[in-house]
Amino acid sequence: MTGYALTHLRHVALAVPDFDKQLDFYTHQWGLSVAATDGDVTYLAAEGSPEQYVVRIRRSIDKRLDPVVFGAADPAAVDAIAEKLGRGGARLIGEPDRLHTPGAGYGFRFFDNEGRTIEISTEVEVRSHRKIEEGESIPVKLSHVVVNSADPESTVAFYENYFGFRTSDILMHPRMGDMMWFLRTNDRHHSMAVARGPHPALHHASFELRGIHEYMRGTGRMLRTGVEKIWGPGRHKAGDNTFSYFLDPNGNTMEYTTALEVVDEDSWHPHLYDFTQPEVADQWGTANALDEFVAAKSFNDPDKGPSHRRCEFRPAYQKGSQCDSPPSVSVDRPAPPSSPMTMYTCSRTEQGCWIWSGAGSRRRSMPGTVSWPMRRRYRPIRSFSRLRFVRRRSGTSSPSKNTSRACARPCRTAVVYPNPGTSHRISTSPTLTP
Ligand SMILES: [Fe+2]
């Protein structure tokens, strides 16, 4: 019994304006192969991976992080996760059902706490794959995904509480505090990491190569062909894995790695590493400086997915052309258990304002209006299970006095109060997440 709700990372999906260059990069330089094509969507597989595909690229006007997909053990596990998310007030895009992507399977999608689209699936058909031979410098499989978060404590709490992710290590900065959380969902040091950033976005996706030799050959191949290198080659302290970061044609950072640490659950204790120490960022001392250039590229562009969804929660009169969203459809779902909303905290993020509600006794002792610096001390990460996000929607009940003062602009709409024993409607916009 591991306690992990998810088994592993399956694939990441990218929407890109320059589709042709993106496809050429991943197939002719990065080392993936086309598994299937469906109109403006292409599925790319890693030769050594049993997954049907590890990257999906979609032709789009906007650059976006499309679904990040994790595996679950069986349909019952998928159903249990959907149920837990529904009870917690998360926004499901659809009920668990048969999938119609390569390999089919059973799963569903939802929006995480910052509006990323996440898919959980199981019983996906295994792809015929092969052993990567010595000297072959192509990805064996997808290793991990790292996301930027404007509210990383909440994002980490979301993944810990809903899926049982465990924190393997944390990177901190002496002045800026905790900066990156490495999360595991199996015995690998991390399948996912959350980085503090100015906006939700893809930080990087990482691909595992066969070994050090193949990793260095792959790194050299990228350099020789003129792919822009961001950082590396080197070896991190956290996870003990090697790294070489490159930019794809649409400005997403991709990593070649190998030798990611395997964690012993019984004896592992998370470390808090100061990443300004040179040997933490790069044990070998071979990488270029971890400077503003590396940071800026890692922040990536603000993800258009969460940005677009943010607009759905604005009153119509606040919507500009960039906020026009496709018509949404609604599905009835059981209302989550209602709790007394004794305090409210307004958090300004890329998605606009968020309202936090707290029902725990400790939370009741907090003042009704909490400023950003106070909220940092508040640190909801340790008690997220007693907290619930409530998105603001127009046409619902009035916000409290404290809330309206805290979020006078730009969030002037009200809070949704689910009533116990009744159902409420969860809007979904499938066209936002093809
Ligand atoms: Fe990485």
C-alpha cells in the first residue's frame, strides 16, 4: 500500500502556434517519433516507453500547456479521484468515461487550482516499444514535468491532498524563501515539481535517456545542431539527476536527464536545499551560471490556458476581446459538503482573485481580511484539507464586507455558497481543452 493515488506521469500536451517547426524539432532533433496524427494534433512517442505517446502537440493560435496526464491503477482509482475532486469543489471537465485518444482507456479531465488541465487515466493500451541500445541518444521515456505557479504553496497542497504526492526535496533561496518543490508519486524522486514563478506556465518537461553516455551524446547533438541551450550540462543535488535544458521552437524548455534518484520510502527524509550553493544547483560544476537568463526562460510565457479560463470568472462588463470565451456547458454534480464560511482571504493570482474559506478552528481565529504578506505567513499548505477554493461567479450571493474590501478590484463578483443537500452547477468549457 503506497498511498499514492497516481502511478506515474504519462504525457504532456502542448499547443503551439508554430506547429511545423515544433514537429520537426521533436522528430528530427529531440528523438521522438510520430505515433499518430489526428488533424491538427500529433502524438509523439518515445521509442523506449510503453506509453502510447509522451508528447502531444496541437496546432493553435495560442501557445498553451494542454493536458498533463497521469496514470492511475484502475478504473476504481480513477472514480475515487474524481469523486474526491468533486467533493472538494474542483472543476471537473467531464465525468470519468472511455477515452478516445490513442490507446483508449478510462479517465477524465479537470482544472487544477490554477486552471491547468489535468487528465487522469487508466487501462490505456500499452504501446509496442523496444530497448534503447547503448549509444542511442534518444529519450527512453518522459521523466517529469515542472510547472511554474504564482501560488506554489497552494499548488503543492492541491497535489498532495488530492493525489497523495509526497515532497521529496525543496529548493530554497535565503531571501526569497521556498522556491521549488519536488513531488513524487512512486519511488522516483520526482514525477512533478512546482516552481515559484510570476504566472502559471510550463517550466520544463524532462526526458530520460539511457545513461550518462547517451545523455552527453544527446546534449552534444543538440549543441551541434544549434538548438538554444538554456542551462547545463550538469547534475542537480536534488534528485541527483543530470540536466541539459534546451528551448523548443515555441519557447518551451525541454530537458535531457538521466540517473534520477530512486527513493526508499521507509528511510527518506525531505531535504531543504539552498540552491544558491553552487554544488546544489550543479554538483559537477560544469553548467553555465544559474542566472537571470535561465530564470527568464524557465518562467516561460504566461500560459494562455489558465489566463483564458480566468476570464470566464469575470463579469461580462469586464471582458475584453482577449477574455471572450467559448460558450460553456454545465453539468449537474452533487454539491460538496457545505461548511461555515467564517473567514475569507483574497489571493491575487494570474487567475484573478480567489476566495479562500476556512472552517477549521484555527482558521476562525484569523482576521477576515488578510493581506498578501499575512497570507504568506498563513501558509495554507499544512492544512489544505480544511480549506476549500471557491471561485467567484457573477449573479450569486453577495460577498462579505471583509471580502469586498479585500477584493474591491478587479474581483467584484460574489462567492458561490453551495447549499447542503442540493446540487450546484459546474460550468465546463471543453473547447478550451481539446
Ligand atoms: Fe527537470
